[in-house]
Amino acid sequence: MTKKQIETIIQENMQKIYLYCVKRLENTVAAQDVASDIILEMLRSYRRIQSDEAVYGYMWRDADNLCKNYWLGKCKRKAYGNS
């Protein structure tokens, strides 16, 4: 996969990624941050993605993991009084 290909896929799916984050996080500001992290991760790791089909699975798995990480971090901050 080339950088140009991954940039095209990101452009085509940016809105979907953001809306997925809004739905999962219920916070537009956090959704913007997490969506940006997803895009950065995709740009960092595009060389490891072997096929066009794999990129979508990778993208949504990354989105799911980063949303979970957001919630885990939020829960930890709340538990320790650092909201």
C-alpha cells in the first residue's frame, strides 16, 4: 500500500471515522481528538498493511481500540480524582 492510497482511503472515510467516535464517546471534542489519533496511526502504519481489504479492518479495529483506550483513561482519571 502506498502513502497516496492510504491518504485517499482516509479522505473517503474521515467523516465515518469521526461519526463513529462521536457515537462511541458521546463527546464531540473527544471524538475529534480520537479521530485525529486514528488518522495519525493509519498514516504511521500504512506500510504494514498488505492489501486494500485489510486497510478497512485495520482502520475500524484501530478506531475501536482507541475509543476503548479513551474510556479506560477516563475511568482511571475519575477513580483517582483527576477528572
